[in-house]
Amino acid sequence: MNLRQLRAFVLIAEHGSIRAAARALFVTQPAATRSLRELEQSVGAELVRRSARGIELTSYGDALYKRAVVILQEARRAHEEIGQMRDGEGGTLNLAVSSAALTVLPAALAAFRARMPRVAVAFNEVAPPFSHEQLESGRYDFLVQTEYDGDIDDGFARTTLFTLPLAVGARAGHPLRHARSLAELHDALWLLPGNIQAPTNLLSLAFAAHQLPAPRDVIPCQSIAVALAIIADSDALGIFVRNLFEHRLLPRGLRRVALAHELPAARVSILTRADSPPTPAARCFIDCLRDAHAGPAI
């Protein structure tokens, strides 16, 4: 078993076609087929079978595919890490970022590019469970995730970057814009970022803290851009990190509801794979995020 065989196998599995995998590998179809057959001989099992829908994985192939993706990503990261240790540059950095980090992301990116200008950076939006699957497979280097619960045991290593106070957002002219308590907002329509099916979520935590039942009229919304667009032009309400209301990316028509009491704080955490230490580039970007939150040194 070698990386060439694993790379061919993963692409065959993802494309569902040996011909398409060969094109992606820039090799001939017989060469891709030969790599697959060599891998099957190495593990002593049939990994794929042909069907009317193309190439499909066997149970053995499905098990190997999950491992192969991690192996290939670790090999890529190892190669890039050596280059970054040697030159301080080169390679790629793939991360997913939640909306709570938007206010520090521009400064962090500028600092990172000044330190490691040759590292290619790709940003994604945190969207569980997809983003967590990508992190587990090694396709993402780390996640910058907003969390509201206490200790979370999901198998990932995590460190807290900072905590941020939360606030309720509503459009200018909203009939409930002068509300002073969550009790007055209970029957409104809410847009909830994240997974509404989680055992505890942000809205439940906020209302439970004031001995109130959670609202029933709730729409889950993974995308911060979609949530902001809807709230700015409807009677829906949302909960966001408070400093987002001072950010120029916020729609002009969105206002903070000045409640008389505090809401739970959000915890912005860095998630990495517990069994794979961050590369030098990933560690550098994490440091830049911390520095951006702390502000310029005086």
C-alpha cells in the first residue's frame, strides 16, 4: 500500500468513475485501474464493484476510504509542515470560521499574510455536522467555532480564544424594538444560528437563565448572511455577538434591542483534531486571531 494507490482509490470513490479519477490524476485509465488492483491485492479484499450507477464501494472499500482520506491529508500536512519549518512559508491552510470571529478575522488575516505570505488560505463557514466531518478527515486544519454550552466531549481538542457578550437584533422600526426583557419577546419569530435540535441551544439557554420557556416559533439558520438579510427586512429576531452590531458588515436597518438584563456569553473556540497537532501555519493563524482580539499593543 502506498500514497499513489490510496490517492487513486480516493478519487475513484469520490468520482464514481475510474475514467474521471484518471483525468483528475493526469494519468491514463489503465494506470488508475492498475493502482486500484494493486491496492486490492495489498489489502486482500475487493474495494469497489461496478453497478448501473458506476463504481460503488464495497463494505471493505467504505472502511478503507475513511482511513485513506485521513492518511492523504496527514501526508499533505506533514509535507507542508516540513516546508514551513524549513522556509517559514508554503503550503495551504483550510479553516472554517463562525460569524462571531468576523470582527477579528480581517486583522488576523492581514497579520498572517505578513508573516507567511506564501501560504494559500481558504475560508469556509462553520456548518455542523459537515464542518466537523471535514475537520475529522483532515480536510480542514481547524475550526473557529461559537459555543454556548459547558464542557463538550466530541473528541476534538479545543481552546477558548475569547468570550463575547450576546445581544438581540431586530430591524429598525420593529414593533418590539423597545422591549426591555426576554419575556416580552417570547412569542416573536426567531432565527436561530446553529443546530436547533441540539440538547441545549442558544435560545433555550438565554430564556432558561430567566426562568422562561423557550420560544416555539423558531427557524434554524446556519448562514449568518441569510439570517441578517431576513431579520433586517422582517419581524424576525435573532441573537448575535454584541460586537457584530458595531461592524460595518451589519445591514444598516438592523438594530440591537436594549434589554435591561444580560444574555449568556458566547465562547469562541479553536477546534483541532486531538490526534494531529496543528501545522506551523495553523498555529501562526491562531496566534494572529488572539492578537487581533487583544488589539494593537500600546
